[in-house]
Amino acid sequence: MSQPDSQTAWDRLYIDGEWRDAGTSETIPVTNPATGDEIAAVPAGTEGDVNDAYQAAEAAQSDWAALSREERNEYVQAMIGVMQERLDKIVELLATESGSVQAKATAEANFAMADFQSALEMVPPEEEVRDSMYHEDKDHHIVREPAGVVGIISPWNFPLHLTTRALGPALALGNTVVIKPATDTPITGGLLLADIAEEAGLPDGVVNVVTGHGSDIGDRMAGHPTARVMSFTGSTAVGRSVASQAGDALALPALELGGNGPFVVTEDADIEAAAKAGSVGAFGHQGQVCISINRHLVHEDVYDEYVEKLVEHAESLTIGNPLDEDVEFGPIINESQVEQLTSFIEQTVDAGATLETGGEVEDLFLEPTVLSGCTNDMSAACNEHFGPVAPVIPFESDEEAVKLANGTEYGLAAGVYSDDIEHGRSIADQIDAGMVHVNDHPIQDEPNAPFGGMKNSGLGRYNGEWIMDELTETKWISVQHEERDYQLL
């Protein structure tokens, strides 16, 4: 059964190379967060559909792994070609489904193509040969093989990129894949990629996509015995459950989880430049980024100036429908997120903070919000608020700044701004986070650098040789070249 109109109809699952109905007639509406309009209705997949998808991936695995690297790369390159041809449509889908403004949607589409491009260049270490330590005429061959079937559960904030960063390497390295996209973004997080894979001619069963409610199929997706690797991006609370389910199935979890990113501004920083970076890091994609700035930690000598500049940047942003090229700031993804954000703002103001700007809500649009006079334990600071809220916290010394920065269960991303590079680097070295950026905001991701967190922000790393460790298995083959005497141990 083929998809009737590959770029507009998304009412079927993609399993074993076919667009097929789900095991139930229930559907999930997909709405444009900027307008409230329904743009599609996707299937509410069942555990049976998940089983079928994993079965198809398992059946296709051996033939896909047996292809030469050059043959697999041709398929991956073909997917890049399809994405390039559809770039405008992809950007439009990201805008309408995830509320991404044009700059963010375009960047995300390019990130996704870069994920595939960098995957073409991922080559596991060549076979290594070592002499036996105990026996003459014997050697050890250390090789890398595909891990097997990879499950991907992707989020709604960067739905395309945070799927392709696992999908591209998985395919190039010889693994087959089952994708479960987020309920809010099932098209750009999954069905779109199935459509691209089909047009690129990938063999049946190599890429499979099941849409559905996480509460219905999430456990089966994460804990399926066929999966050898489980890639998950999302909250720490859900990530714990995914890791537990994957662990029970002895699958390797690759987890990017929650964050509470600090942005340390020292007394010797260029405050105009720091506030500009702070604005991008706090309000980019409406703050709906795991690696966004959650807390602005500013030296007391420059605190008032920083708050003033940050307010200016917040109030300068153009708010509106992401399909408008002039819009810089779009909607929050759904009503529950808005309710949580407004609650954090209200609780923080009630605790003594000052609302400098923002805080107003219309439909799903929440104004960029700056809160001064904050402490590390106020709601907008101690929680991962995941929205356009900037609590600004003063500090007196580097020691206090580091203590505040590390005063969280999370350790994903952070930033430090200082005119003295050595000063900034010394603070960066003391922050417990997997990624720390000096004189830049923390919304950074490049294919040649390890992406991941410490503490409760995840396990493993994405990109480059680091994701190759997740997606391949190390195998030891020993060869005895001459007959030798054997003794019972």
C-alpha cells in the first residue's frame, strides 16, 4: 500500500516498506501551535504495530549489514538528495508542526542533512591484530560490527535533527531502525523521514516508523527484546523509565535528557555582547531547547547593566506566525507547556523576584520573560522550565558562580562569558556539564564534537566517533595458526 500523496497525507504507519493502517482506527490530531489549525491526523499505533516494526527491522538487518559500506552510503547520499530537493517543504513543515521560525527551521533542516553527510564519513577503526600474550603462533583480531536493530524515540522541539543524528549514523554503520516520534511532531520526527527513505529506495524494513501515544506504546518501544540500542531524547523522568526498559532487554541506552543550563557572566565581560548571546541562548526557539540557558548567573558589579540589556533584546523580538519570514519568536508547543511556564513565572515572582518584562500569554504565545532578583531555588531557576524565561541571579565571586552553576541535578550544557579567555576557561573547567562554551551561548551542536551530558542529563554521546561506539559492537576473533598442546584448566 503506497502513500497516496507523499508530502501531504500522513494517515498511515510505515512498516517493512509499506504504508499501512495501524492496529486501531484511533487517530491523533496534529495541530499548528501558532494557529490551532489541524494540519493532519496520524495513526495511534499499538503495541502490535511496534512488534511488527521491530520484526521487519530484524528481518532486514542481516542483508543491510551485509551490503558494502559504499552501497549503504549510496542510499544515505540518496536521502540527502531527496532532502535537498524538498528543503522548502521541510522548512514549512517544521514551521507549521513544531512552531519553528524560519531561521530555526532552516537551520534544523540543514543540521539534519549534515547528520547524514557526517554519517557518510563515519568509518569504524580498521581491524586490529594483536599477538597473543600466552600462546605462540596465535593472534587476536579486533573488529567492529553493526549493533543490530536501533530504536529511536525522538522529541518535539528539534524533531527532525534529533531523529537524524541517530538515524544517519545507524544506517551508514549497518543497522536497521524503528522510529517512534513525539506525539506533537509525528511528521517531521518520523513519517517525513520514512517518506524520504522510500523515495531514496532503501530496502524494505530498514527504516520503520510507528506513531502513537507514548503512554500506549512507549514501554514496548523502549523495552522491545529485538532492540540492541535505544536512542532517546527527552526529559530525565521519562529517560529513567526508557533506560530501565532498555536495560531489562539488555539494549544499550543512548540518552540525552534534561538540562538546567547556567550562563555565567563575569565582571570583566563585554556586557552588550554577553546579553546578546544570553538572549539567543534563552529565547531561541522560544527557549524550548534542552541546551538553552535556564539560569543567567551574573557578577554583581555588572548585574544591573546585564538585566537592562537582556530586557532590551527580549523586547526587540518580533513575535508571530513562524511562516512569516520576519518573525523571530513563535509559539509554545502546547497548552500544558504554557500552563507550566506561567506557573513557574508566578511562583518566582511570589517568591520575591521582579518581572522586568514579558510574562503575558495569548493563545500559545508567551512573551519573552526576564526575571531579576532571582535565587537558585526559585521555581523558574531550579526547574528545567523549557521556555522563554530568563531568571537572572547575582553572584559575588567565581567560587560562588561555580557553586550556583553546579547546584542542580543536571549537567548538560553551560556557557561562560568573559573578556579574559583564561578566566572564562578556568570557570568552564569547574562546571559539571558535558558541554561548556566560552564566550558563546550553549545552543551548539556540531558533528565533529561529542554531544551529551553528565549527572542526570543522560548517558553516552552523539556525533562522530562517540556515536559509533554506541552503534557498533566490538568483536574478538582469535586465530591459532599452528597446532599446540592442550591441558585441562
